[in-house]
Amino acid sequence: MKTHLIHQLGLVGLASASLTCTPAHFQKILSKNNLKGTINSAYHIKENGTFAVTGNLAYPTSPTGLPALCAVEANMTTEVGTSYTFGIFLPDDWNDRFLAVGNGGYAGGINYIDMGAGVGYGFATMSTDTGHNSSYQGTSWAYHNEESIADWGWRAMHESTVTSKVLVNGFYGEDSRYNYFSGCSVGGRQGLRALQLFPDDYDGVSAGAPAWWTTHNQLFALKVLLWNFPENSTQTIPESLFSVIGDEVLKQCDPQDGLTDNIISDPFGCNFDPLPLLCTANKTTDCLTSEQIDTTFKVYNDWVDVNQTFVFPHYLFGTESSWSSAIGTGAMSSVENQEGFAQDLLQFGPNWSYKDLTYKTVEYADRLNPGNATASEFDIRPFKARGGKLIHYQGYADPTLPTGSSIYFYEHVSRALTEKSATLDDFYRMFLIPGMEHCMSTPSTMNAPWYIAGANQAAELGDNVSGVPGYRDSKHDVILALMNWVENGTAPDSIIATKYTDDTTHEKVERQRPICPYPQQAKYQSGNPDMPRSWKCESLY
Ligand SMILES: *[C@@H]1O[C@H](CO)[C@@H](O)[C@H](O)[C@H]1NC(C)=O
Ligand SMILES: *[C@@H]1O[C@H](CO)[C@@H](O)[C@H](O)[C@H]1NC(C)=O
Ligand SMILES: *[C@@H]1O[C@H](CO)[C@@H](O)[C@H](O)[C@H]1NC(C)=O
Ligand SMILES: *[C@@H]1O[C@H](CO)[C@@H](O)[C@H](O)[C@H]1NC(C)=O
Ligand SMILES: *[C@@H]1O[C@H](CO)[C@@H](O)[C@H](O)[C@H]1NC(C)=O
Ligand SMILES: *[C@@H]1O[C@H](CO)[C@@H](O)[C@H](O)[C@H]1NC(C)=O
Ligand SMILES: *[C@@H]1O[C@H](CO)[C@@H](O)[C@H](O)[C@H]1NC(C)=O
Ligand SMILES: *[C@@H]1O[C@H](CO)[C@@H](O)[C@H](O)[C@H]1NC(C)=O
Ligand SMILES: *[C@@H]1O[C@H](CO)[C@@H](O)[C@H](O)[C@H]1NC(C)=O
Ligand SMILES: *[C@@H]1O[C@H](CO)[C@@H](O)[C@H](O)[C@H]1NC(C)=O
């Protein structure tokens, strides 16, 4: 606490804060602790300053409006000889806590924009490039490079976290009191994998839309494109019909959830009849052929392969506005863009093509489990035993990773723990957000409340945003809810999601609605549906 105060005073004089914020100082902390690495940079940024990001394919946005902080970037060498970098923001006015933020896709870059959102709460905030330099989609780094895949799969995040805790102690003169993780998509997977492999790394984990089943979800991303392929064939649904399907789905599924509000709140509860979409002698435009209706059946049903083996869950009703990316339009280029996992992570090489995808590919991927990335150890009692808390969330309108994969994970953890007579609700809760897409945002037709300050969300509102503008409390903010659970034992009974009229100014709130812990759902009671008090969390059974 004393050092903490000195740093606050240092802000006034600046000199003392910047005194310790030098590469030499952090280099000394590394060598004193036998950590093999080089400090690339360390310098102080003034209140309301900008961290200028350069050379970052994955996260090019520079965070602005920062609190006064020390920005450090380190390049570390692993015991197998690979290297990874991480960045850490150490705020002058520290909240005594550490936060690691995750990556998306194959993103090989330090996620500085999410670090900006994290440091706004006062966390010492870290992100790693996961050991390679690439965009979200890039996989070429992985070919003939298994150890770098392990860096991406788990090692870089774990070691960056361990080293960051050392730097935090060396800088502030005390350990962080609590350690947190926040990530979405592959970032959600990073959080789940970390609490399975290294339960001591974090006290609290916020995992959004976790791409936890790496081997299956990466091959599903290709498989689903092949259902609506090739271009112009009789079964392929052209882009022009996606909104026709979306309108019919909304017409049927929206009222079935109890309130007609353009938001499909219970896609699993929708009994959808595609017949009104069928072309007839009298209706020849804005309609689907019988073959195209078969394609919608494939899209809305699980991928089940030989011997009735379940491979991956399906996209839900309400994702249609993003089908041009979700199921594609039959274009060869989109299909080729999804071959990278098999070519580079499964090491099949550049000659492997979509035509080679069979159930054998899935079996092989499971045996190889590249980078040990798949987060499928469902018995997470060690994390529970050390007092860990997990908040897991995903949007119901996710057009990138089927929402059912979250439910599959939750149900399997539930099964594994119930078998051992362990309870779930006291350390793990899942929140499914009606109308939210992948990690963030909502189709303009739905305009659903989605914002909870989850990973990657603040950047949608602006490059200087941290938390939920206007609502700095644990009822609206998933990070504050997690802290309240970890530190006070107050479990979140709901999280209120917010939709601003204009996300970029976020001045006026359009709608707010409680998101309920699974399997509860928010049910409309009475009054203005845009007010959270008009809703109640109810169990369906
Ligand atoms: C913060 O900096 C921005 C420019 O980056 C400036 O427009 C704004 O007025 C500054 N705010 C304060 C409170 O100084
Ligand atoms: C990553 O690669 C790009 C070019 O492919 C380069 O411009 C950039 O500087 C590299 N970044 C790092 C951190 O090495
Ligand atoms: C990190 O260091 C390694 C050598 O150990 C070097 O090859 C690599 O380019 C460095 N990366 C960055 C981003 O500094
Ligand atoms: C599909 O049809 C469109 C419009 O007729 C045409 O431009 C395109 O080249 C066709 N694509 C293929 C793969 O045949
Ligand atoms: C279809 O069109 C025919 C001839 O125009 C008409 O007799 C018939 O009633 C129509 N059927 C339907 C279902 O609208
Ligand atoms: C499917 O079932 C048959 C009959 O039991 C078995 O011989 C075969 O190996 C199974 N195939 C796979 C891929 O599991
Ligand atoms: C790819 O196929 C070509 C033509 O069959 C062959 O010459 C080449 O060696 C193959 N490349 C790899 C990496 O297998
Ligand atoms: C992969 O992780 C499991 C724990 O989930 C561990 O037992 C195993 O040793 C790891 N394998 C490798 C190759 O790191
Ligand atoms: C954040 O940036 C926006 C857009 O540049 C600006 O209007 C706003 O004043 C900034 N907010 C703060 C708190 O500095
Ligand atoms: C814990 O509870 C106290 C009292 O309600 C509150 O002031 C504090 O903010 C809570 N701490 C966290 C981390 O939420």
C-alpha cells in the first residue's frame, strides 16, 4: 500500500513514476528472477495519453485516453527455444490487481486495445502475442512449427502471466491481491484452458464465446461452408435470400419466446416451419427451392457424421443476417480461407484441400490435438477448490461459433462435477445473451442489449472506453461482477446488458435487459420492455 501511495504522489511530480519505468529496471527484475527475456521497451505515458501501436497485424488500434501508466513490452524465450512477447500496462494509480486479456482467432499480436480497457479499471493489464506474428486468420506460422502451436495453445499465456506477476511485484513492491482473466472466442478458450491446466493462475475468469473445442470448431468452420457450395448450384442459397429466410425466422420465432420485440430470446425453443419459404407455381421470387430448403435443414442441425457420431452443434435461428460469412455464398475463396487449420495446424501441407475433409480428418485432429489447445477437461474441481470463479457468456445470435458449443461445455462440466457430488452454481455460471453476435454487437434488425464490458466489447464503443459507460457497477459490468464474486462472495444472479442508441457516442441508453444464468431465461413480466425491472429470471423446468 505504501508503494502504491508513492506512485500516486509520483504522478504529481512525474519524476518518481518515470524513474522506475525504464527498460533497465525491468531487465534487472527479469534477471534477478532468472527469467530469460529482453525488455523491448518501457516508458511512462501521461494521464489521457495514447499508446501508439505499430507493426501489429492483429490489433492495430492505439488505445487513447489512458490513465497515467508505465508501458512495458518484453520478449521472452521459452524452455524449448521459441519466443513470445507480451505487453503490460502498469498504472500509477493501481487497484492492486492483475488482469490478463486474451486474443481472438489465430491473432498473433499484443491486444493493446483491450489492455487500454483493462487499465481503465486500475488493473495492471497484460496481453501476449501468443508467440507468433499474424492476423486473426493467419495460420502459415504454424506449419512445421509445433512448438509455436503450443505457445498459441497455452504456453505463452501461462508464462506471460507468471512473468507479469513478477514484474508487478518488482514495480509496485507487492504482489497483486487478485488475478483475473478476460477473453472472448479463442480468448475464451485461453481462459478455460488456463483454469484447467494452471488453476492457480487466476482467481476469476471471464470467458466469452469460448472456441474451446479447437479440433472440432475449426473443421466445422469449413464443413458449414461446404453445405452452401458451390456457387450457383441448385442447393446453394444465394446471399439475396438470407434476409428472406431471416424475416420468416423472425416472424415465427420471435413471438414464441413470449414477447414480440424483434429479438429471438429462445432460439432453442423455436419450432420453425420452413414451408412458407418454398417456391410454388404462384410464388417464384423471394422463395427457396426444395434443394435449398434441404440446405437450411443442414445449417440448422448438428454436424453428425459416420455412425451417428456428433461432431459439432449448429447455428441458431436468428443468425441469418450474417450468413454471408457464417455459411458463405458458395465462393471458392471463402472455402480456401478455411483450409488453414488442416494445412498448417494439422500439418497436412499446402496440397490438402476442402475435398479431403472427411470424418477421418476429425478423428485425426482429435488424436493430434495441435498445441494441446482443446479445453476439454470438464472436471474443473481444482479451479473450484482454490476459490476460482468462472463467468462464461455467449450471444444467441453468434454467426461465427455456434452457441450450442457453450451449452455442450457447460453440460459436460455439470455432468463431471455432479458425478463427483460437486456443485456448479457456487463457482461457475453461464449467461446466454439474446440477440448478441460473436463476442459483441447485434443485428440491426434486432437491436438487442448486448454490452456488458466483456472482452473486445469496449473497442466497439471507442478507443478510449473502459467498462460500461454510465454504469460502473457489478450489476451491469461483467468484470466488476466477477470481482464482486471473487472478492465478496456475491454471485451474479443476472447481468444487465445495455444497448446504446448510438454505440459510438454511447450517450443515450436505448434498452437494458437482464441476462440470466443458464438454464434460467429472462421472461417479460409487464411495463416498458426496455427497462430491466420489467423482466424476471425464470427457470424453465
Ligand atoms: C484528452 O485528450 C484528447 C486528445 O487525445 C483531448 O481531446 C481531450 O480534451 C483530453 N481530455 C482531457 C480531460 O484532458
Ligand atoms: C509482423 O509482420 C509484419 C509484416 O508481415 C510487420 O510489418 C510487423 O512489423 C511485424 N510485427 C512484429 C511485432 O514483428
Ligand atoms: C524476440 O526475440 C527473438 C530472439 O530471441 C527474435 O527472433 C524475435 O524477432 C523477437 N521478437 C520481437 C517481436 O521482438
Ligand atoms: C455464378 O453466377 C454469377 C451470376 O450469373 C456469375 O457472375 C458467376 O461467375 C457464377 N459463378 C460460378 C462459379 O459459376
Ligand atoms: C395460383 O394461381 C392460380 C392461377 O392464377 C389461381 O387459380 C390459384 O388460386 C392460385 N393459388 C394460390 C394458392 O394462391
Ligand atoms: C462405424 O460402425 C461400424 C460398425 O460398428 C464400425 O465397423 C466402424 O469402424 C465405425 N466407424 C467409425 C468411423 O467409427
Ligand atoms: C504438392 O503437389 C505437387 C504436385 O502434385 C507436388 O509436386 C508437391 O511436391 C506437393 N507438395 C507438397 C508439400 O506435398
Ligand atoms: C496436454 O494437456 C494434458 C492436460 O490437459 C496433459 O496431461 C498433457 O501432458 C499435455 N500434453 C502435452 C503434449 O503437453
Ligand atoms: C473519447 O473519445 C471520443 C472520440 O474521440 C471523445 O469524443 C470523448 O470525449 C473521449 N472521452 C474521454 C472520456 O476522453
Ligand atoms: C465488496 O463489497 C463492498 C461492500 O458492498 C463494496 O464496497 C465493494 O466494492 C465490493 N468489492 C468488489 C470487488 O466488488
